[in-house]
Amino acid sequence: MIGYASKHGSTAEIADFIGKELKSKKTTVDIQPVIQVESVENYDVVIIGSPIYYGKWLAEIPEFVEINLEKLINIPVACFITCMAAIKTDEDNIKEANGHLTKSLAQIPRIKPFKTGYFAGKLDYKKCTLIETILMKVIMMWKGAEAGDYRNWSIIKSWTSAVLNVVELPES
């Protein structure tokens, strides 16, 4: 199961891409927002993904983990975040993205993911609130970047392949 939180759709599209990659390897995959997940009882592996806002997962992720904690601590879990820190691969941005990932995982301390990752996201000011737009314009100016789609599908595909290399997923 791939459970995700997504504010403006970018992370949902990444979760869908990961799901399609897994399905292409003949695995059964359910992809859904974590707020719609009733239970993880019947899943062998769970992948959790969320964008980072103000240095944290969206609130749905820690809530989802708390509700499903007893099952999640007994099955393989992988986690990914999307963040604009990952749009550049220089040392400072890599350090920042790793910091966001570390802070996110600290919000769900009893979960020990077998695989983690961070991916650049997509920034469309038309989908942002006024406050988000102002904040993101400042951040992007500081990073020397513009709004746009920074998702690197080949990196996401490689990460998904690495997930498959770590666990054996049941075939459809």
C-alpha cells in the first residue's frame, strides 16, 4: 500500500508513479491518501509519502502512523518526502533535504523504515494560498530558482527499484 498526504497534488502524482512502477513488476498495489486508509491490516509492505511544510510532514502522516502503529511496527515500511530543498544537488541542499527527512522521521519515532528518500517537488503558485506564495517566493529567491516542476522521474524510478530490491513483494 502506498499511503500519502498531498497538499497541491505533486506528492500524489509521485505516489501514483511509484505505484505504477510497482504494478509494472506484477505486484498488487493500493494507492490512496492516508486519510482514506481504513486499515493497513492486509498489507505486506507500506510506503508513506508526504511533502514537507515548515520542516514537517503534513499532519495526516503522524496521525495515520499513530492509528496504525501496532501493524506498522511489524511490517516493512518505506518513507519518502518531497521538498524544494531537493531541487539542487549541491552539498547545502542535500544537507537541508536530509535534515527535513530526519525531522520528519522523528515525528514517527517507532517506525524504522527499511528505505527512505527525498524528491524534489513541483511548485505552482496558482495552487498556493497567498501566504504560501509569499513564503515560497522568498525561499525560491534565496535558492536562486523559479517555480516549476523539479520532479526527477528517473530518480524516483531508481528509488522504487531499490525498494523492490530490499523486500519481496507478493505478485498480483
